Amino acid sequence: MNDVSDEIAHNLRIIQARMQAACRRCGRDPHQVKLLAVSKTQPAAVVQAAVAAGQLFFGENRVLEARDKQDALPALGATMQWHLIGPLQRNKARMAAGLFQMIHSVDSLALAEALASHHDGASSLPVLMQVNIGREAQKRGVMAEEATALARSMALLPGIALCGLMAIPPQTATAEAARPYFQALAALARQIDAQAIAGITMRELSMGMSHDFEVAIEEGATWVRVGSALFGERLAAPGDLPSTNKGDNHV
Ligand SMILES: *Cc1c(COP(=O)(O)O)cnc(C)c1O
């Protein structure tokens, strides 16, 4: 594992430095931007190496894979968090509510209700609403014009706390080309916040991946979801969709 551990520690330091530089460029406090290490398809030992290098937050896109990985790891401390970033079926909501500290991919009231009814913690489960910001037929997420109504409905559910938006923009040739999508998601969050809906805030923006996280930070990201830049290229997992659907695989 040593070579792999060294490489992950090295990649982590580079990503952290790039995140800080992006914050400096746009005058943001680096503490406002958190790195979600996307460990999907990576074995538990790789997660452990990242933890050893100081990484605390991990993103998975399949519930069962995350459960198996959590089971395979020793107790890693209360500060570590697992976030679900992939599509969630309602019949796995109970399991997901028990495994994850945040769900980034809530895209329907039915799913929000299922998560709310299964969450039995003392505090509410933080969730983000996934928005189909590029209006792509093959992508999940609500359309921007539906977001405020869904936020109003979610605000009424005890058990979950809507705290922001998430998007997977269309694949673009350059990071710069993704900027308008990040701007649109940030603008939508401000628009929802302006409604002053009781019980919700739009303080979190989950946007930006390996190839465009710096641009996302410049546009207000509070969570960047970085996989391949940290862990190297992924091997295709069974059931993975073609790369145009990257990040939108079924659980
Ligand atoms: C896989 C995935 C990522 C990470 O993608 P990279 O390009 O490897 O950084 C981010 N977000 C979601 C939703 C994903 O499924």
C-alpha cells in the first residue's frame, strides 16, 4: 500500500493547495470550501490511506458499496463523514439514512419523505436538492423552475434539513465552459433563499469535480466532489453507464 498511500497523500496536498489558491483568487475563506473525496469503486484500503493523509469527508454513489466499505474499515473517528452523491431508490432510503451524514442527491418529494420517515437521529439529516442545471434528458435532478416548490415541501418534513443545492453540469471541454452552470446553480440558491422559507437555508453548494473544481469554487461551491484527481482513474464498475452519464449511475 505504501506507494499508493504516498501518491494519495501527494495528490491530496496538491488538491488542497489548488483549492486554497482558488479561494485566494476570489477572496473566499478557505474554511468555507470542503473537499469531498469521491471514493466510489475504490477499495476500503484506499479510503484508509486518504484518512491517514488527513482527509475526513468521503462521497459514494452506491448505498451497498458504501455499506460494505464502511463495514470493512475500523472505526475512524467521529469527525469522518460519508456523503451519498448518487441516485437513491426509495427502498434504500432507510439504509442510506443510517449510513450517510449527508445526502446530495435528493430529487423528488417522495424520496425526501422516505428519508425523513426513516431518519431516527436526534438531529435532522442534512440533505441537498439535486438540480438538473443543464436540462439534460439523461441526467437526474429537478428542473430549476421546480426547485422552489420542492424546497417549500421539503421544509415541512421533520427528520431532514434541506441545506443547499447540488448539480452535475454537462460535460464540458474546458473547466471554464462549466462556469455558467455553476453561476446558474448559485443564482438559483440565492433565489430560493430570497423566499425566506422557514426551516431551510441554501448555505451549501455541492458543485465541481476533478476537472473543474477551481471554477466551481470561484462561483461559490462549498463542497467540491473530487475523485480521479485524488485517487487516479477509476476502473469501470459493473453497471456503469457510458462517460456521458458520468456521475449519474444507478445505485
Ligand atoms: C464520480 C463522481 C464525482 C467525481 O468525479 P471525478 O471527475 O472523478 O472527480 C463527482 N460527483 C459525482 C456525483 C460523481 O458521481
